[in-house]
Amino acid sequence: MNTGQTMLTVAAMMLLSAIVLRINNNFLNTNTVMMENRFGVLALSLATSYIEEATGKAFDAQTDEKPVETLGELTSPGGLGPGSGEVYPFFNDFDDFNGLTRLDTSMRSAYYNVECHVDYINPANPDVAVNSTTWHKKITVNVFSTGFMRDTVSLSSIYSYFYFR
């Protein structure tokens, strides 16, 4: 082999090495994106489960067994949260989920931290909590996983009280 052939062989090996490294890098990036998406979908499903569970409960502790007709009968904004002796998953009303924090280990792929917040809201501006009772409550569920997800999944839902005579 002469010098020209040796140089061509070295250049070909360098080009082949660069291509192999680029392909491996693309495989790793694709795998990372797929895992992040998987954990995000699982977090979204978990947040949806908590919202569905909360909206399946009574609107307020006062509406659990009988209807209320005035706002004064509802739980005060400072009293939102579980009553004495109430523990998850045995809540009886929507606002018991206020302040709930749990480490969900039901999925083997990752552990998720779940935080729930419930506030009274004005339907004209549902993004702002009000410090008075209304016929509308908003739950916000935040789900995150340390080490597996970059972002926190945050879902909100509004639950309103309607009573027909």
C-alpha cells in the first residue's frame, strides 16, 4: 500500500466512525424522548384519575347528605380540606382533596409525587382563587417525578354545585 491508499483508508475509517457515532447518538436521543413521553402520559393519567375521583364525591361536606340553598351553609375557604378523621382514600367530598400530597408507587417504571389544591373560584375568572364561598370549586393536580420527568404535569377542573328541586 502506498501513502495515498493509506490516507484514503484512514479517511474512510474516520468517516465510518463519525457515521456510527451519529447513528448511536440519534438512537439515544430517540430513546430519551420516548421515555419522557411515556412518563408524561403516565403522569397525565394519574392526574386525571385524581380529578375523576374528586368529582365523583359530594360538592361539599354539607351537601353529602342533604342539599344546601345558601352560600353560608358551605364550608368556608379556610376550612377546605379533609375533616377530622378523614384520610385518603376515604374522603366524602370534593374539597377533602385540598392539601393532599402523596407519593404514588403503583407504577413500577417511576414513582410520582401528587399534590392537590382546591379553591373557590369565580367563574368569570377561574384562574384566580377567591376568599369567599361560591357555587364553584377548582381542583388543581400537580404530578411530578424526580429524575424521570423534566416538567410537572398540572391539570385543573372546575366542579359546580347544582341542586334541582
